[in-house]
Amino acid sequence: MKLSELIFENEFYSDADIGEIEVGSVTSDTSAVGRETAFVLLPGVRFDTGKIVSFVVAKRPKVIICESLPEDAAEDIPVLFVKNARRTLSFMLSRFWGIDYGKMTFVGITGTNGKSSTAVMLVAALRAAGHKVGLFGTGKIETDGVRLTPETYSMTTPDPSLLYPMLRKMQDAECDMIVMEVSSHALALEKVAPIPFSYALFTNLSPEHLDFHKSMEEYAAAKARLFSMAEVRIFNIDDAYAEEMIRLAPCRVLRVGALERGEICATEIEDHGLDGVSYLYRTGNLSFLVKLSVPGVYNVYNSMLALTAAIALGVKPCIAKRAICDLPGIEGRMETVRADGITVVIDYAHTEEALRCALRTARKSTAGRLFVLFGCGGERDRTKRPKMAATAESIADEVIVTSDNQRREDAASILRDILGGFRKENHRVI
């Protein structure tokens, strides 16, 4: 493929003539560089840029694309300079894989908690209406219900090197709808820059990833970037950050909530503990009863967002309602197993607020003692670790702390952070 088809003249500056350069791959991974490669050097602080360049130059790629480079570092290899290498990488991979955005409608879902549940519900409604749907969800990528990633996959929004080939698979499978959980990292790092989102959904915002974003203001601004990319936004208006999101990225807005402040309201909410939740969905002259098998009052908001998006996308309300209400549960989201008088609930809560919501729901259905087993991932926001401990001990009768995907961080260090949040003696470590 000609390099001029992957990066356009107004996207770089260079003395090199790229007109006749042919490339066979595009990558930012040094281990994947070959003689036919267009290598994109990403900015970062973890690695020595000089060593990376020397390593790559020795492999003789067709071209190097970067924001800056020491003079003569690339020897005789053509170099293209760009303003934002991460953004350039995403556009180049999108073009390399031949993504035809006119064939698919994109829905992005962002927020701290609830993205996965909202995505699963929306996919169910769209598939029930006959759409072929691609899903980019936390821990899995699917094409019309068929999993494309291994069980070990754990990302929310994949890196561009995986995102765009997966989009091509969805395109080849004739998916007409793409539902994507969009993380703040993906937005800040320009992973989804080429994607023309038709709809963007906001669940909620609470402290998370502050090791990366440094402040809640920066975190909120990263999330808000999705809404500047979309034609229509649907907000949980009851969240404290909703109005800030609207202010940061103005466009057409639909508001859902349970406090009767939005165009779409939930009334007559009934919490059935681990057996689910029910409410009356109301908008204009339309109202219907929603009975969810998925536990948690917070799923009122998740299901309202999914229902509203599905209806806006042309799904008949009765079809969307039936599909969402028929969901027996959502993997890893208040997933319930009962045996021998003991109820086990599996939930992927990884923030203070998510853990609080999960434990409060479990507490309502617990006649006896409530135990919670949790850990915190390594190389992630350390500030939330003691907060999660304090939340756990305030609701549960006994707390068991363990390791959870330590990555390259010392497990003992993670445990020390967690244990610093306890004030009672109702905890132990395994």
C-alpha cells in the first residue's frame, strides 16, 4: 500500500518524497518492525527514546513517523514529522485496514462505572431488532455474539493495533452497528480519533485513573472528548458531573434520570435485592414497565441509557424492553450463584463507588453475615485502594483482602495501600 494513502500531505512535514514509498505494515511496536514497515514512534516516559530509535533503525523500516527525533538519528531512512503521533497512528491504521465508516453506525459509552452493563443491554436490544452488532467491551470483543478475543484479554478499549483490524473483521462480517466502551485512556491517547460516533452515552463519573489524569478535572475533560465527537449524546442527568459534561462538549442532548429532570424519567422504582429491580420508563406519551433480572438500583440508569439509545436508533420500544428484561444476568456484574444455603455474588467492581453499590445491593438480600473478598490491580490509581478498604469494612461483616492482577507492581506494596484504609479488625489477608 502506498504511504501517501495512509498519511496525507497536510498531516506531516518532511523533506522526504513519499510518493512512491510502498509499505506492508504500520506499527508502533518495535518487535514488529520489518523492512516494509511504517514505524510510528510514540512519545512516552517509560522507555529511552534514543535506544528505541537505534533499535528500529537497525531493522531498516521504510519510514519513521514521529513528533521529534535527534538529528541524523534515522540515518538515511525517510522521516515524517507530525504534531500528534498517537493520533496519526490511529488514522494510519484505520486507512491501512480499509475501514468504511459509512457502513456502520457507532455508539460510544463512557463513564466510570456501568459501561459494560449498558453495552450488553444495548447490544441485546439491537440484536433483537435484527441488527448485526460488533461489541468492544471490557474483557471481550465480539461480532454478533461470537467472541473474537481470548479469555486473557482484559482491556476496555483496545490499542489501535488491535482496534482497527477488529473493526475490519466486523465490517467483513457485515455488522451495521458497533457498540464500544470508550475509556478515558482511549480518548486521551487518541485511540478512537478516526471514529465518527453517532451516539455517545454517559453513565457517571467518580474518582478513577487519577494516577494517569492527575485530577478529576483532567479526568472529566478526557471523558468529555467523546461527546465532542458525537452527533447525539445521552446523559444520566442525575450524576453530579453530567452538566459539566454537557458544558464541555455542546451538541444535541437527551437526558435520562430518576429525579424527573430529564426528557426520559424512571418512576415507581422497586429494588428487589439480588432478584433485580423494576421501574416505569416514561417519556412524552410513552410509558412502560421495566423488570430487570440484573440486580442493583444503579441498573435503572444503565438500562434507561440502553433503552433510550436503542429507541433513538429505530428499535421499537416493545422489542428493546423485551430484550433487556429477558437478560438473565450480565457476566461479572452482580452475577449470582446459590448453593447449600450460601449465595455467592461475583462483581468486577474496581472503584470505591462501584464496590459500595455492589455491597449495598448484597446487604439488602443478606439475612445472615456478609463477607467480601477483593483486591486492587497493580500499576493503577493507588489512592482508591484505602478508600475501597474503608467502604468494604463499613458495609460487610468480614473483609478478606487478596491479590488481583498485580502486573509489574509488588503485591506487598498493593496490600499495604489497601490495609491503610482499615479502621476496624474485621479483615484478614489471604
